Amino acid sequence: MSERFEPFDEHWEQRVVESFARQGAMTLLGARILHLKPGVCSIGVAYRPELSQQHGFFHAGITSTIGDSAGGYAAYTLFDTSSEVLSVEFTVNLLAPARGEELVAYGQVIRKGKTITVCRVDVEAIHKGKPTVCAIMQQTLMRVEI
């Protein structure tokens, strides 16, 4: 079970939203932040054929990419104003085809350290209103001074 986290400063949400807006990859995918709270971030992306693999499901690379960002921004909600976040590594287990109209990644901080933060991410494909967990991710992130 994860602990309850407090943000470093009162402007944490604005910093996260502004950082997300600068992400070219998220813009290219049409991704959007759905929910933010300290230590938590969810990101959604609507289905488009350009994001699919040969069978019409969301491509695993898209699943991994929004998962990486959801975990990264969950961690970033807890960082101070002079810090940024970078992924160190992540492991993705693909559990089911990512079939649906939308893909949603739910990132949650499990442990925040001084330099290293560990997150868990669940990615769900929403098909006809029904969510199916299509991937789980464990992620290690690094706080870097800017």
C-alpha cells in the first residue's frame, strides 16, 4: 500500500500542467491529463488508427509511452521547484490487447526518495465503456536539479 504524500509547494499542479504542455510526445499522441493529486497522475489518449498496431489495437509502444508519462508526472507532483524528473527504468507487463476507444494510464508513487522514486502504473483500455487492464508497469525515476 502506498503512503499519503504532500506536495513540495502550493504551485505543484501548475508546474505539472505546464511541463506536460511542453511534452512533444504527449502532444503528438493527443494525450491529456485526466486527474492529478500529490503522488498520482492519470493520462488518457483517444484511439486513432495512427496509434494502432496491425490488428487495430493500441500499439504496445503507445501503452508504454503514456504509462511512462503517468508515472513520471505522479513523481513530479512531489518534487521541489528546482527539480525535474527523468525515467531510469521501467518494466511493462502486457496483460491483454489494448482494444478500445481510449487508453488510460494511472500512475501512483509507491516510494519517494531523495533522488530515486518508484511508481506503479496500471494502463486500462476502455472498450464500449468497460475498462480492461492491459498493462502494468513498475518504474524507477530520478530527481534531477535543473
